[in-house]
Amino acid sequence: MQASRYLIVVAGGSGTRMGTSVPKQFLPLGGKAVLQISIEKFLDAFDGDIRVVTVLPEDHIRAWKDYCYENTFTCRQSLVCGGFTRFHSVRNALEKVPRGCLVAVHDAVRPMVTQELIRELFDAAGTYGAAVPAIPCADTVRCLSADDSGLLVPIPDRELVRSELFAVQTPQVFSSDLLKDAYSLPYDTGFTDDASVVQTYLRRKNDTPAGEQVHKVVYIKGDRLNFKLTTPDDLAIAKLLTEK
Amino acid sequence: MQASRYLIVVAGGSGTRMGTSVPKQFLPLGGKAVLQISIEKFLDAFDGDIRVVTVLPEDHIRAWKDYCYENTFTCRQSLVCGGFTRFHSVRNALEKVPRGCLVAVHDAVRPMVTQELIRELFDAAGTYGAAVPAIPCADTVRCLSADDSGLLVPIPDRELVRSELFAVQTPQVFSSDLLKDAYSLPYDTGFTDDASVVQTYLRRKNDTPAGEQVHKVVYIKGDRLNFKLTTPDDLAIAKLLTEK
């Protein structure tokens, strides 16, 4: 039997970097709010057969309910208040997700994600327990830190090999058992995405004598256009791409 | 006395990723070729007091000469044929650059560079020997490689700390003595930019008993808009930004 599917869509932004008064998840793109577009990609990928948990800052929940009502946007959706960090937001949302299913965690501000990528990630997560999209790094990336005199210089013995470097995206899809277990870890500032939480959990589990590898995190080729809307330039590009 | 200034502008692209028949350095942006815009930023930064070495694929040298003639674009410019890789192209160009001066190496397809950043980098290179622009990485970046079964998975014990990760840009500015000495190294596939050549050279030199640190590579805050025109989307963004 096919496991049930869940989507946790994280819409935590306040719009400061975007320079708008409207939080970026509510900005319009081709006539719809970015958050609606993101959710619809998942609904369309599975003919509506996915439950949605939307995480919003407490102050924005009313506005989102109004938007859904006014735009007759209906789906099986739970609303959850965001926490202090992204980690706490996802942990809150996981309370609405049962064991024994597959759950995607997606940034609301990545509306350019494709149905194909979503389905591919759910398939891989069904097989391996965790699937994450990543694209090769286009830039030369270097590890730098301030030296004694405050100058930014290379960190010794921390050379990176460009061909090994990948930029990680969302949606990240997991067995809900694995993700819920991983989110029982105490918060760590190194948790920049869900895969970092799961990888830390798996590493610690395998360090114990009884540890055995049931799940692993696999990376799937993402899409350069599945970028995060962060600045006004990003929104301008998304508009160009949506309207073409 | 102020050291003389040189610019090596590397225009090696063939336009394959851009999907155009015109190489991207010749694409028009606000009525001028991208390559001309890039060179003019350096001329304007120093009231014309900089010599230019333009590196082009052999097939494009005629077209660039014609363009300069037709558009009355004149500056103290040497033309050099590109080599097999970027490393070989820069090494060819360095033959036109004397010792005892400061030399910038710049990607032709970064026309959005500002005069302020250029001057700041020349100042810092005058003090430290090498100055490179870098911006904090916006993405979560991870080291991945294929496992035995061909799946892309995290490389063990290669965790990256996001706050230490920076994306490196050009122009990279150097004492010409340092850069010419560094380019005497044999080619290595790890040389993805000029700073990587110089850092390798300085590391080896300091490994020898007589080694002493005269120069160091310092990183200066770059500019998010100083991006490389690689895809049609990049060009569309550059047009939006140029015309606004």
C-alpha cells in the first residue's frame, strides 16, 4: 500500500530583505500568492492526494485564512504557528503528521518547484527514507574567517573541491518516522535544513553499538530554477519566468 | 610612487550555456557589448590610467577588433589568444604584464562590477599583495559524492559551516610579481580561480625552511549584483538592473 503523503510548507518570512511591507510568501506572482502557488504544485503532483500543514508566523494566520476564503483556495490544510527558528517551526508542524507516512518539508518561497521533481523525491524517500534536491555549485566557494587583525582570510587546511560542492534546495522528503525521531534532538545552530537534522540523528544512532543503517539520505538532481525568492531581483526573475 | 595598473579581462566563453550563437561576452546590454562594459568599469575607476590585456578565443579576435573599430572604443589594449583552460589563458596574458605593478584579473561576463569595488580591491592588493571579492553563501552547501551504488550521498566527516562559506567573485587583484611567480606552478585541476593558484604558491613557499610571509590573500566584501552572466536568465536580470 502507498504511504499517505504530507506536506509541511514553511512560510516564516517577514519580508525585511524583500523590502516590501507584504511578507514574501503573500506576494503575487501571475495573479496568485507565492504560498498558494507552492502548495498547488504538491496538490497537482498527486491529484490532491496529499495533506498540507502550513506554518505561518502567528500574526499572519488570520491574513492567510482570509486569502484562502476570498480566493476559494481549499485543500486539506492544517495551520500551525511558527516557532523561534525554522527548526522549531518544523517541530511544531510534525505534531500534525502521523507515523508511517511520507512527509515533504518545503520553503513557501520556492514556488518554481516542478511536479516532476516533487514526485521523484517522494519516490526516492519511499525507497531510502530521505531524499533531498541539490544542484552543483556554480560559484567558487571558499571557507573564510577573520584573522587576528580582523581581515577575512582562508581557513588553513579547509580547501573545498568544487566538483563535490552542491547547493541544497527543498522540498526535502522523509519517512515521517525518521523525521519525527530526528526532530527529537535538541536544537543546534548547525541545523540549517531538515537533512542536517536527519543526518546528525542517523550519525549518532549509528555510533551506538546497536546502530544499523535502515535509512539513508540520498540527493537527487534539483533544478536551477527552483530558487528561493529572497530579494526583489529574485521576484523580478520569477515574474519573468512565470509570464514567459 | 603609485604602481602601474593592469587589467587582464578573460573572455573565453563560447555561448553554449547561454543558448545563443553570439558568445556571451559580445551580447548587448544597454546598447554595448558586455565585454566593453566590463573594461569601461576599470577605465572609469582610474580615469583611464590602466592598461588592458583582453584574452579571447582565437576565433573571436577579428570580431572584437571590428567591434572596437566600429564603436570607436579605444583604450591601451593588448589582445591575447585564450589557452586550453582559464589557467592557460591567464598565463598567456601575464606575458604582457611587467613586474612591479598591480594587476586585476576579471571575468568579462561580470559587467555589473562597480568602480568602488575595483578601487577598494586595488588598494587592498597594494597593501597585502592580493585582494579578492567574496560574498556570504546564500544557500545551504554540502559536500556530496556518489556511493558504491551510484547514489549521491554526503561525504563523511566533511561537514561545512554555513557562516564560514563564501562565494568568490572577480576582479581578483594582485601584485604582478606575486601573480607571475604563482603562475609558474604547473597546471592543476584545483585551480578554479587566480586566488587558488596564489594560495597554493604561498603555501608551498611557506613550507620551505626559508619561507616567510610577505604577501597574503585578503578577502573583501563583494557585491551580490556582481554576478556572472551564464544563462539567459542572468542576462534578463542584468538587463532589468541596467535599465532601471
